[in-house]
Amino acid sequence: MSPAQASPADAAGRVRSVNAGRPEPDPARRGRPTGIHKHPVDGPVALRDPGPRGGGPGSGVPGDFIGDARHHGGRDQAVYAFAREELDHWARELGRELPDGSFGENLTLEGFAVDDARLGDRWRVGTALLQVTDARIPCGTFRAAMQVRGWLRRFTERGCTGAYLRVLEPGTVRAGDRVELVHRAGHRVGVRDAFRAQTTDRGRLPALLAAGPDLRPELRAAAEQAVAQQPPTSGRDG
């Protein structure tokens, strides 16, 4: 956790910006558009439940374009939140400015420990109620958009990915609104755990089942498959 971010005990921060992306050429997929470059939206934004992936508007932020609707967007990835403190870290590392929305996030938050979230945590953001569902898994479009050699490796090693959220209660959000942790999940499966299990240490997938109903269906299926593929343990006759 960044020392500038709030701990779960503090459990409050603020919205620095609400961001949306317009269609533009995808540097990783010729002939297809992307909305990865996002920019702050003026005024209040009405967050919504976009419905299942591929069957609705895609994003929980009106006006936000989802280019790869097969792998992004939908109810369990309705909103993507990222810490301003992490953008500042990477701005120093890369030696360039990184405005809000540079990592494709819908919510740029400050003073809030985004990467210490647990799956199932609930945040009150403005008047909306959001629930943490997963870590962000970096893709080829993100790599191409950043134009940094070895970017996916560096981002993965850092392990501060931000969090995907579903919209439990639609509501309005604007820059300056309070972000508050209103429910802390009873298990200890965090966003960082979900990220490692899906990237560098897939042996951790079965452990994600400890999140119970807070584990989104696709990730639950992957964890259960990992359990099924484990070699049987040999017993010892007494």
C-alpha cells in the first residue's frame, strides 16, 4: 500500500475524476477501435449496471466506449478504479506526465487504498454503491497504448492493478465526491491475490474459492477447474 493512501481502517478517500473514453484506433488491433484513453468528464455522471458482457452498453459509465466487448466490460467490470498515487508513481518511473484516465480507469481515486481491497468489499462513491469484483489484468491494448518497452512485465511486477467494480446501486458520481468503504468482506481474498492467481502464480487459483459468493462466476469456474486438475493426494494405511 502506498503510504499516501488510506488504510482500510481509515476507509475513506475522494474521487479525483470520473473518466470516459471515445472510440479511437486500437494500436494493438488494426482496424478495430478502443476506448482505453479516457479523459475526465465534467459534472455529475450517473453510474449504471450495464448488464451482462456483450448484451448491453458495456461500461457502467455513460459515454464510455468499450472496444473489446468480448473481454472487457459487462456487469462484473462495469467500472474500473485506479489510485492517483499509483499514477504518480509511474509518472516518476517513466519520466512523463500521466493525467487522470491514463491507465484506462473510469474512477481516479486519491487517499483510498484501492489495491488493498478484498473481493466483495463495498464502496459508497457519491450516491452509487459499488462492489469490488476483480483485479485488472493488463492486455495487449494497454501495452501498445503505453508505448513502454517491457510494460506488461513492469506493471505485473508492481502488482498494483486497481480494481474492477460492479454497480449494486446506481447513483451519481462527480469529482470531489467521498469514497467510503461501507462493507469489508469477511474473507481475506484480496485484489492482489486475484491478480497473482491469474498471472504469475496460477497455483493460487484454488485459494480464491475462500471468497465464497464474492468470487465472480468466471473466476470461480477457473478456480474450480484448477482444483479438479490437482493430482489426488495419496492416503496412508494405518
